[in-house]
Amino acid sequence: MIPIEKQSKPLKDLKEDDRFFINGKEMRVEGHLLFQDHGHTKEMIIELFNPENNREYQVRYFDDQIEGSIEVYELIEDFEYVRREPKRVGW
């Protein structure tokens, strides 16, 4: 489980141009969308952009178990996302 530093609002309410922090580095939210509807729960994706290193990331979570399900992925090339293990996140 990834520790959450602080929350400015509920994760489900993040929208385009909000800020998200991974290991203290500020990212910009580019989108928040439904990845897959599992009936009883929804798998969500928050698309992030880090202007400092020009990289894209995704935060994935299940809407009924947010804190225990947050995962971070980095886009490396050709739409391949690699899971990362940050020390902390916040928004």
C-alpha cells in the first residue's frame, strides 16, 4: 500500500489541471476516466503529466477501496506502462 501524504479533496473528485504529487514531485492531472466497470466496483484511471521531466503517468484505483488499491504506472514507450512503487502520493 502506498502511503498518502495529504488530500486536498476526495480522489474521485480530481479533474483536469488539478495537482497530484508522487514522491513530492508535482504532476498535472490531464484526465480522470473509467477504465473498467466491474459491476460492484469501478476501476478508475487518473492520467498525469510531469512537466519537469516531460513524462506521463497513470494512477489506477478501485472506487470502493481507494486507499488500499492505488497503483502508479509510468509510460515508457509505445503505450507500455510500467508499474512503479513510489514512497508516497498526495493531491
